[in-house]
Amino acid sequence: MTITTTPPPMARSRPTERIAVRATRCPPRGVIALLASLACAVSMAFPSGRATSSGLGPAAALAQGSGAPARGLRVRVDGLAAVVGGLAPGAGADTLLRSDVELRVRVRLAGQAPQSPLPLGALPPGLVRATLDEIVGELLIAREAARVRIRPPLPADVQREREHIESEAGGAERLGELLRVLGAAATEIDVMARRRAVVSAFLTANLEGTTEISDAEVERIFLSGEHPFVDMTLDEAREPVRIWAAQAALERAVARWIGVLRARTPFRIVLRES
């Protein structure tokens, strides 16, 4: 994952269109909830299952916290998955390897069945597609964060995201074993964690706290029956409905961000799942 460019200066982050969302507050878990919203939102922005992602351009520069190429970072050359920020690898473009996508998928699978052997076999195509979508969402937002020169994440922010990745994998020990078996470097997880921290900071600054759902809206949603709390009374369901609606609004807002960024970002998909 070699850094090739430095992003141009920009005063503020601003999508082509202003996002207007009504919700009350983000669900519990703060920035983790924002990343969960990102995972859901990219499937809305990329309904065809197409994805692009990366590790080389401005987003990678910010994710690695440096404007110079990373030294000693082992890259498994196993095929190109996608390029974003251009139609071919080069200056200013971020590049994603197939192994990067597969590593993220195997981390997830390892955590879903922590008592089972490590997931080293064939991967579910649907999960691969969803993971591609998630990474491209992270990449597009990280590139925007680099473009507007968002404040780099603090070490504590990166550590929090690394711990979240370890938890996803079923624990630090299981993640370490997975990396060892795959021949992957621990720095790959560091880059993943730092990029997530960048994305979290960007989404927090631009989305969290800007949504609000009134009591009247909660009641309207409850009476419509278009929610998963139909077995509850209004009083019982008031807060669950509020949180559920806020999460849905957040996902739509993130999807719109990604749609705007995708529309103005050139990319090329190399890896396609049948």
C-alpha cells in the first residue's frame, strides 16, 4: 500500500448537495454505529453489488498518517480488485488487492464462529460483494476526508478501531493466528483501523448530532406499523422506534454521501463476483 499523492487543500467538507435528514440522535455505540450505518448504506449506493476500494491514493495517505510511502509494509501481490480515483493504478489513485478484500471477509467469518477452525476455504460470494461495497464506502469517505484535510485521528481513536476489528475476528489471539496462517502483516490491520478511524471522524463531524426525530414522528411511525416493534405498546416502543428510525435516517444520509462522492470519483472494477 504505497502512498503516491497528497490531497489538495479545501476548507470544509461539503457534498455537491446538502444532506437533509431528520432524526433524533444516533443509536448507542457512537462512531461504531456510524460505521455500521456505512456498511448498510453502501449497499444502497451500490445496488448492483459493484464495488471499488483501495490502498494507494489520498485516502491511503490519510489512513496511514503520512505523505510518504509506507516502508516495510508487506503486500501480497495476488491480483487487482479495484482502482478508485482513476481507471488504472497510478498517481492519485487508490488500489485494492483481492487479498485485502478476502482478509476483511475472513476476519468477519473468524468472529462469527470463534470456536471453529479458521475460515481458510472458499468464501461466500454474497459476503465478498458486501465487503467490497463496505470498503469502497470507507474509501470514498476517506478520500473526501483527505481532500478537505480533516484532522488526523488520534492514537486512541485508531486503537479503538483496532480493538473493534479484533473483536470482529473473535479476539486478538484469533486475529493474530489468522494473519499468521494467511501470511498477512499486522500493519494491514493497522491501516484498516486507521482508515476506519478517519471515516468515523468524518461521519461524526458531518452526520452525528444533525438528525432529530420528534415525538410526533415517533408516534406516526409507530401507528403506521412500518417498524419491527409491532408487538409492543406505544409507550414500550417509543425509544426503540426512535433509535430504529434514527439509524435508518443515518444510513440514508451516508448512502447519499457515498452517491455524491461516487458520482464525481472515477473508478474501475476489476474483481467481479458471479
